[in-house]
Amino acid sequence: MYLGVDIGTSGVKAVLVNEVGAVVATAARELALSHPQPLWSEQDPDAWVEAAIGAVDDLAAAHPRDVAGVRGIGLSGQMHGATLLDAEGRPLRPAILWNDGRSHAECVELERRCPSLHGIAGNLAMPGFTAPKLLWVSRHEPDIFKRVAKVLLPKAYVRYRLTGEMVEDMSDAAGTLWLDVGQRRWSALLLHATGLDLHHMPRLVEGSEASATLAPEFAQRWGMANNVVVAGGAGDNAASAIGLGAIAPGDAFLSLGTSGVIFRVTDRFAPAPQAAVHAFCHALPGLWHQMGVMLSAAASLAWLAGVMEVPAATLLAPLGERVDGPSPIKFLPYLDGERTPHNDAAASGAFVGLRGTTGRNQIVQAVLEGVAFAARDNLAVLSAAGGAITEVDLVGGGSRSALWAQICADVLGIAVHRIEEGEVGAALGAARLGRLAATGENPAQVCTRPRRLATFTPNPSRTAAYDEAYRQWRKLYPALKEFSQ
């Protein structure tokens, strides 16, 4: 048996996977977000640990024999979060998360200090990344900055608490702006630009390598053996790719999680920072990937459900599984700013076209379409950076909706595949990495593709209508940018 634990933004998921690769059981615990000021997004690092331990406790209580047979554990997690530890390994402040937008000025400063940033890190300096957050802390919380002994990402902190080892994998490290992504090693030059040094960083391993052994207290707590291997693991999207079997150059998927991503595997470091495309290490040696990133995908629907005080499923039910054409309402899904292609932390969401006759269904449909239009922005820049993407697997919480899948197919103009276990992709990928670390098997034998449950193909008449709607939608961001600022 193998265990995967995904430390997400809204919750922690744990999955048990057996020797034939099937998911045996899952468990989840929710997490709370804190927004103490505009653009700020923080979490208590110890809440991740408590949720991870609680999720595995639930699995151990319900499936004690299966949990006792776990040989390898993999971790995946939300990327970029700055978890600042003192010399005793204790958090100095709440973690500053991936969707925190406070460090825009520090991004400008970082690019000024390090003109070679793009070539080394492969990415623009964006407020979501880790390095600008540390510049912000040094400027606004200098007493805390002076006490920083280590900077860990979310899953690395959970690993530290479960094993006593401070280790990070290449895929997650690539999202810090401190990694030489092409060489897969920390960059002393980039660290120096933020007032840090190599000793502030955890040890690096590949995602499929053993990073540590589960601490005896947790092995005993869960009835496991004393030699359970913990893999390097991966950032959430690279882990999802492992769960999808996306390990060959050209493989691609669309994630509709809290954030949204179009992800493509590459066999080389292929940065395209001018279009705000991310170029990161993959979770397996010798592979990299490109990503276009939307900060509010399924989060946009969750926001609307919260405002209307009804579950998201209740909002979607009246629309059925397909619509006749675009909503007359347009929605910009920039509730937390946007990365690709705008790199604008101050961008804001908007509804345009509301009238006295506008109904709830039109608003709900507009939200789904706004996210799909943002995905089309991402598809366009990725295609320009590395060639056309002709089909995608669909993962994340948004993959539950056949309607959303069809809208994505019609808007993107490509086939969209709903897959088995699409909602536990990152945790499943983490479990697979745990297996690889424990067994040393060939990744191609372990990282197989899940069964496709349904394929959604573009409808020509709707696609033509969405082409025109997309052209109109694209005018909104520049028209409203001054208002957003």
C-alpha cells in the first residue's frame, strides 16, 4: 500500500493506493484562510500539519490493515507559500500563500537587483512566488526577517514535522524564484538578491527519490512499519501530472481547482517569461513543464456560491449538462489578481452586461465561461511558446461538472476528457511518487493514465459563438484595468 497526502489551500486530502494502482480509500480535512488586509492571504502552518495528521488518522481508523501495509508516502502541496522558521524550527509568522498579492513592489525590486532572473529561474517575478515575499518581510517585518533560519514551502513543512528532515523536491522548489531551474539546484545569486544564502534552504531531491523516513511516533500511531519511506513529492500541479500519467513531452491537462492551470510536459527547460508562462521542473528527473496559471478557477464558483448562500451544486443544477450558447453576461475571474498572461496582482473581478432582467442562471453561466475564457488566454500563450495543444485531461473539483467540461471544450476548441479519480489527482500522484521512492520501479510502469470517463468535443455552432464572445471578453481587462488599480 502507498499513501499520498496533498496539502491544498482549502483542505488536505489523503489517499490510500494499492499495489495495482487503485485508490482504496480517501480522507479529507478542511483548512481556513486568513485575509487580514487587502491582497493578503495567509495560513497557520501548524494547521496543515494537524489536518494532514487528522486525515491519516481517519484512514487508519477506517482501514487499519491497509494503513499498516503502507511502504511509501508521497506529499504534494500548494506551491510558493513562504513558511519562515526560526533556529528551533518553529514558524515565525503565518505562512504567506501563493495567492497573496502584497509584494508587487518587491517584484520590481527583485528584477532590478537581478537582471539575469528570467534566464535562471525561467519566470517573471510575480507576487505569488516565494522570493518577493521574503523581500517584503525584510522591508516590513525586519525583526522577523533577522530571525529566519530556514524557508520551507507548505509540504516541506509538513514533511519536517512528520520526519524531522527539511527537504524539498525540484518541482516545488522551481516555484520559489531561488532555483536554477535548468540546472536543478539552488542559485546562490538569486538567494543573495533577497538577502538569503544557501544555508536558508532545505536539501533538494527529485520527486521520486526517498527524502526521509517517517518518524517512529507516527509509524506507531498509524500502525505502520518503522522504515516507511517519504518521497520528495511534488508541487500540486506536477503531482497531478504524475497522477494523470502526464510524464511524456507534450502531455497536457487542464486543472479547475481553487486556482486553474494548463500544464504541458517538456523534455527541456523552456522558459517563456514574456507571456507570464511558468517554466518549472517536473517531479521526475530529466523532465520539465510549462504552465499557464489562473488564480481563481473553481474559487470563482465557490465565491459566487458563498455570496448567494447556496451550495455550488445547487447553482449548477438548473443549467443541466450543456447550454445553447454564451451568457449575455461577461465575468472577469480575477478575484485574487491574475498571473498568466497579465501578471497583475491588482486585477479584480467584474460582471459586465447586467440588466434588470438578468437571472441567476445567466450569472452562474457567466462565471463558468469567464474561467474558460481565462483558460483560453492560457492556451494561446502556451501554444505560442511551445506548439499547439490539441487535447487536455480535466482535473480538480471543477471536473465534477459535465456542463463546465463542455463549456471548456467549446471555448478552447479542443477535446476535453473527464477522467477517473480526477478530483484526487495530486494526492494520487503523491502516492505514486511514494511508491517510486520505496520500490525504485520504472515510472512508466507506475504512472499510467487513468481511464477516461467521457470526452467532450467542441460543438461547431457554439464554438463560433464563443469565439465572438471571447473577442468581446478580452476587451474587458484593458478597459477596466485603471479602475482595478
